[in-house]
Amino acid sequence: MTAGVAAGPRYTGRFAPSPTGPLHAGSLVAALASWLDARAHQGRWLVRIEDVDTPRCVDGAGEFILRQLATCGLVPDAPPVWQSTRGALYQRALDQLIAQHHAYPCACSRKDIEEAQAALGHARERHAALPYPGTCRHGLHGRTGRSWRFNATEFQPDQALAHTDQAQVATYSIASGILDWQDRRLGTQRQDVAHAVGDFVLRRADGLWAYQLAVVVDDADQGMTHVVRGEDLADNTPRQILLQQALGVPTPCYLHTPLVCGENGEKLSKQNGARALELAVPLQALAGAAQVLGLPPLTDPNTRCISDALTLWVAAWRRNYNVAP
Ligand code: GLU
């Protein structure tokens, strides 16, 4: 290290698929983008299999995804981590939040919540989840707690939220409760978490860990400096920034990638029947993902192997996202 120049933490990024089925054209975009960003920064790229939502997980899908990634030349720099083995870490984080009075038990069933929302005169719009009405925020009133929630309504993060690269990723206005955060592709984003989602679940009534808690604990524990993932997850980011603040861990830099839409115009996902990637010619699948990311096509007939294509795209990625070589 050069004397006097403080080195930040080494770039660490990840791809974090849920093993609910094989990779499809949409998830390959996120995988490729996160790999390219890590290589563009000469950083580490890790894979985390997010298998906490066990009813949605498919046997063998995690291993299959890892094989699909390897076929595409995307090999993690350390053995993959499986969230199902990390319950003790999530419990420790929940215990910390409870001790700090940032988490509370909730006795409400889905029906209770809908009834409380209806009583408040809130009609549910199609596909729009209404914020939790706060029924259990100040006590269970003799009922039994089923889940644990983060008290987003009363939590106040610092106004200037810390970040790993000295760049400020997010700011918070105490007066308005609005969190502004920077996405490297989408620019400034804004959410009032208390009003948009309310007090969100950390541990579900069925005992399973919620995505928000697991992802924040793991990103911090694995030293993630950068998160590159699909745009459908962008509106989860403010919740994750609040949790990072509450737990006292750094906020990574975020970049949300374009989504691939199916014929019905909706995001391609395993839920709406996305087909598993056709990997007989992996370079073709990668070229499709690269196109979605605005990267150059493989016009040079000499670019026939995956590693040449990846090298070309790393250079293009650096230009697109101003990453110094
Ligand atoms: N496991 C999540 C998914 O497959 C991604 C989580 C993340 O990248 O933060 O949608």
C-alpha cells in the first residue's frame, strides 16, 4: 500500500440465486453483470445460494445452477455459501435488533392485517401490497407472537449514511422520513419505507428467515462492497439500507440490471414459466445476456471462446460504468 493512501475494502461482489429452478435467460443477465462488475474492478466474485424459503426451493436446483454458471465460464472465487446453513447468524442479528428495540413480535395473520387495513379505509390495488398497519408495534395485547417485524416506522437512520467507497450511497431526511439512494444505473431513487412498506418481516410466522434479514446479514458477513442484481429487487434496497444502519454494518454500492420480459410483457421468472437456459452453446446464451446489458455483439469471427467474449465485455463494462482499469 502507498504510504498515506488509505485502501478501502477490496471489491467483493456476488450472485445470489434462489434455487427455485434452473437459471433462465433473466437470471443469467444478473449473473453475468455481477461477474463483469467484479472482474472490471479486479475484485472477488462469490455465489450465495439463497435457500431460506424452503417451500419454494427445488431439490438439486442449487447444484444445477452452479453447474450452469460453470458452463458459462462464471466460476466463483470461493466455495459457494448456502443460506440454509446460516440460521445462527440470522438469529444473532435478530437478537441484536430486539435488544435495540428495533424489532418486535407480531401476532397478526394475513387476514388480521387485511381486516385492519380495510378498517383504516385502505383498499388493496391489484398487485400492490399495503403497508403493515402497525397493530402489534406497541404490544401484543395478550395475543401470541408469530413473526418478528422491523420497526421501520420509528427507526431513524443517520442522515448521512456511511458507505465503503467514500461515495455516499444514501441519505435520509428525518423531517420527511424519505430515504434517497444512488443506483449506479438507475440514478437517484427514493422511498419512504414506513409509508410504502411499513414494518417489514424479519422472521416469518412459519419460522423461516425473511429475505430482507438474511440478505443484509450475509452481504455484511461476506464483506460485500458491491451488489449487482435484477431491477425487480431495486425497491427492496431501502429496507436493506435501514437494516444495515440498525445493525451498524456498511452499505454496499448498488447496481440494478435490466430485466428480461416474457411474451406477456412481465418480468421473466421461474414463477411465470421461464424456460431453463439452453446451454448447448453457452456463448449464445451469454451473448443474449450481454445484449440486454447493452454490451457489444460478438461480430469478430475470432471471438469464439467464452473467455475472449468475457474479456471483451469486461472492457465494455468498464467504459459503460466508468470503472478505472
Ligand atoms: N435470491 C434473490 C433472487 O433470486 C436475489 C437476492 C439478491 O440478489 O439480493 O431473486
